[in-house]
Amino acid sequence: MKTWSGTAASVVDLAPAGSSESIAYAVDSGMQVGQVSFPFQAQRAYLWSGTAASGQDLHAVLPPIYVASTANDVWQANGTTYVLGTATTTQ
């Protein structure tokens, strides 16, 4: 996935190393959210702050019963970042 800020020269590749696919679903205040897929794994919810190195695997904080996740929206209010998403269980 790539993000930009108005010109072709501003394009930044946000895909983490080793990923096979990344998609952004929402942006707000310099943050991007979506999902990343790695080979032989289900998609994982991700949050970025404008660079690939800033990527945070939000799926990593879910209990093990969840096998896939997606972040669909992001916003800030009163200094707190909120992320809305979905996760799929094994049951």
C-alpha cells in the first residue's frame, strides 16, 4: 500500500517487509489503518503513522481465538487515538 500527500514525489510505501498485500481503509491526522497479509497467514489489522517503519500490528493484542482482523476506521479525540475494526474467531 502506498500513501501520498498531493504530489507523485510524496508517495510512501507503507507495506511491511515480507508482506504479500496491504490495504488502507481510512486515514486521519497522519495515521492510516487497514490490513496486511503475510504469506500463509490471514490478514492482520494494522496502524501506520506515515511510514512503513511506524506500522503497528494491532492483531497482536487480540486473544488467540481471533485468527484474522481488519482496521476499518481511525480518529483522534482529546489526545486519544481510536481504531474501529473487526476480527474473526475460530469458532
